[in-house]
Amino acid sequence: MVLEVTNTNNVKVYTVSGSSLTRKLPDWLVKRKRRELQKDIEWTRRIELIQDFGFPEASLRLKVTPDGQFCMATGVYKPQIRVFDFANVAMKFDRHTDAENVNFCVLSDDWTKSVHLQNDRSIEFHNEGQMHFRTRIPRFGRDLAYHSSSCDVLVGGASSEVFRVNIDQGRFMTPLQTQSEGVNVVRVSQAHELFAFGTQDGTVEFWDPRARNRIGVLEPEIAGIVDPIHGTRGGFEISAMDFRNDGLGVAVGTSSGHVLLYDLRQSRPWQTKDQQYGLPIKTVKWMEQAQGAYSPEVDSAKIMSADARIIKLWSVSTGKVFTSIEPTNDINDVCHMPNSGLLFVAGESAEIQSYFIPQLGPAPAWAHFLENLTEEMEQKPQQTIYDDYKFVVRRELESLGLSHLIGSPVLKPYMHGFFVDLRLYERAKAIANPFAYDDYRMQRVQDKLQEARESRIRATTKLPKVNRSLAMRLMQMQKGEKGRAPDSDSDDEQKRLGGRQRRKAQVQAATATAVLEDSRFKDIFNNPDFEVDEDADEFKQLHTPFKKMKLQGAKARADDDSSEDDMGIRDAVDVDESDTEFFA
């Protein structure tokens, strides 16, 4: 059992909960299937940081309670709420609802009081025993926030009004009228209790809760985005936002995949970061320096920005990426465990992913074992995920009769070919060539017989059984006799050769020696699959001088047919007519 680890920018990120395949064991699985899972590498290597930390289909939102002892999450299917106890590292309870959750807020220090915005225009108030009260709002909601000083629940949605539900008086209050046709994000600063509304027009409106009036409008601008969408002012919408604890900084995420950092005293951002995917920012969070973590920068705070594909942590002061996390499934929400290096990721998977970054902060007190666990169980080898698949090209598919499966889920396109299930490949290969095993068996028998013959005491030949003509030419090149007729006088010919031809012959001799003695080329003279067909048209086109050599060789054989020495040599080396006609 090992932990998956990534090392981006020399920052290790450990996956401590949730596997790469993200599979959940169904309740109806019989014992026999459970025993079979013991052989599954992915299942045996799983780690459960919190028992049952997930949902049947997908998780939507999750938050850690202010006391840091519980985690509340919402998911599907069926729509439900689950609370997890960190002290017991297990699920405390689950509660089903009538509609899917859009967002929720924890009203108390623990999990006992919460308010939930549902996608059917309803707001539900839950206590520790049940759903306490339900009401409906005039328009579909997109986000909500809680103002503790006035006990107002602020709900923004597909309307220019921000609805106020006072839970002390139990009634709706006068809504706040914005300048936009829709409000996507609602935030309340914990430092000075300023309201911030991110609109679909690409603006951020700030409201004073004491006077209930607008005190300022922030109009972000991003270079390169000039085409308006849905009547927006700047071509993007505000999709995420977060206040810094000092009350001066605010981070704004847009639907174009950009994050802008502002000082409330200025109208221009001091830092702009592009997520590089062009997807709406779903979560943006200020992450202050945790106790026990070291940073050489003056402002050690970091920004966590996440879209549906990737989570990026980057420096506030320089904008340099600290590290990034790319889960296997789409991201819905990200939650950071305060004063630690632990991240929870809710996404389109059954399990809630958990990541531990030691350089970001220490492990929380309830999971202190992560400090030693990550070092001991760090993943060393990379598991191969294509063990059960065979890579084939289109030509091989046609020979197997599987070309009609192109475009179906059975074949997985990859590079210049396809991945096919190994069992299907072996079955198709057996059908396409039913005598393959018989041919292989006969070949093995022939090889054994050949080895037995070679072990006998007999006159051995210098020429191999495969590519004998090529071997003879190479041997002649070793002796510097390539292209010389057998009846020519060696001494006279050597005298006619010039220095340049002699050097060329020496180079050819060295090349022939390297081919004959190098073990990398031994299959050319041993394996019949490497036999050169010298009668093929392609070979003749590439080796046109051999036509003249054939004629010279035929004439030389006619002249020397009566020579006993030549006949003895041919009988000794067992050279047939096709082998000697190349060498004049």
C-alpha cells in the first residue's frame, strides 16, 4: 500500500484519500466479489482518511465548521447532507433532502445550525435533529451568505435584488437593489462586515450594512477580453470572491478563468493570474501562512484558485505558482483545513479527494499520523495502467477482422493506433489464424532438429543458411575482392588498383567485418524472417549494378564448369545457383 504523490515545482502533494479510479464498493456486492477485490491493486492500495468520506454519485459543496471539529458536505444521488466527525474519523450522520444543494452556510460554531440554498428556489434551516423550517424565494438563488450582527441571510440569484431573510424576526426584510440583472456571488467581510456582491455584468458592488446603501462599485478589466457575453460590460462575469482577514484585500474570480487581487483603497488590481483553461473560477481562497510552515517571501500568504480542471496555489506578492493539483474528475468545490496543509476537494466522483501538502502547513491534530505516513508510504514505482490492453495499428486490425469496431467504445484511440482489450485481441487472433499454434510447434521441432544436426561431427560450412549471398559478398569485401571475377589474376588486378580504390576497399572491408561480427546483426543470418528476396522488383531497383554482376557470374560459371576445384568448393559450401549468380 503506497501513497500517490506528485512533485510540481519541487512541492510534494500526497493523495491521502480517494484513489485515481475513484471506485466505491456497492453495498450489494457479495462476499465472492469482495474476495476477488483482494487481487485488485487499486482497491488494495486505497487509503481511507475518513470512513465513508463521500457520496453515492458526486459531492457538491463542503465546509469545515468554525470550531474545526466537523466537516459538513452536500452531494447526490439522492440529494443529501452528511456530517463527518474528525475526532472519530467517520461519518456522524446523513440526512436526505428534496432538492439538490446550491450552497450552504454553517450558522453555529459546530454543525448543529445551518442554512441551505436549494435549486428549487427554497431555503432550508436545519438543526441537530431535523429540518427546522423551509421557505421559498421569488427567484432562483445562486449564492448566500450570513451576516451575524443583524442575523440576516443574504441570498443572491437571477434577479437584481439581494433577498434578506432575518432569522431573529423570522421574516423577509427589504431587499437590496443592485445595478445588475443577476448576482452570482455574495460575500460578507469578517473584519468590517462589508457586503460584496459579484454580478453577472462583471462588476463588484460594495454595500454598507449599517446604512444599507451602495458605497462603491469595482469594475475589473482584463486585457484581451472585449467581446461581451449576455449583455455583460466586460465580456465576463464574476464567479467567485473572497475577503482577506485584514479587511483590505479582496480576491475576485471571473468566468474567463482569471483571478484579480485588489486593495480596497485602489481601483486597479495589483496582481492578475490566468488559470490557463478558460473555465469559470469556482473557488478562490486566501490562505495565510500556517504555523510551522516556512516561506522566504515578505508576504507569505497564498491564493488558492480552482476551476473545474485544476487547483492552483500561487504567491500573493509575486504571482509565482507554488504548486498545482489536477484531480481525475471535475471539481465542484475546494475546502482548506485551517492552519494545516490538508485540502478537501468535492467533485464529480464518489469519494471526496483529500490532499496533503507538507510545505503548505502541518497535518491537523486529528490526523497527526500523516506526518510519518507520507514519508513511509510514498509511491516509488509508477503503476502501468495498460497491462490488460494491447496496442494495435489499423493494418493489424484489418488482418484480425476488427476494423468494423473503429469508433466504438471497444477501441480506445491513442496516437497512431488503438488500445484493445487483451482478451478480445487473443480471441480474434486465434480465430483469424487457427493454425498459429501448430505452425509455432512445427517451427520449434525444426529448430530442435537443426540444433541436433549441428552438434554432430561433420564438415562445417562457413556460410549461414539465411542470406548466404549477402554473407558471401561481405566475406569478399573483407578480403577486398568485391566485384572481382573468379578467373582474374589477383596480382595483376592489385597492381592496377590505385591508392584511392585501395583505401575504399579497406573501408568496405572494415564495414563488412563489423556487420559479420556484431551480435546485433546475427538475426540477419539466423532468422528466416530476415531473408532478403533478391528477385523482388524493389531489390532490383535499389541494386541495379547487380544485373551486370549476374551476367558476369553466369559467363564465369560457363567457363569454369569443368573445373574440379570450383565444383569441390561449391559442394563443400552447398551453394545453389541462385546464391552464386551475384558474384562474378
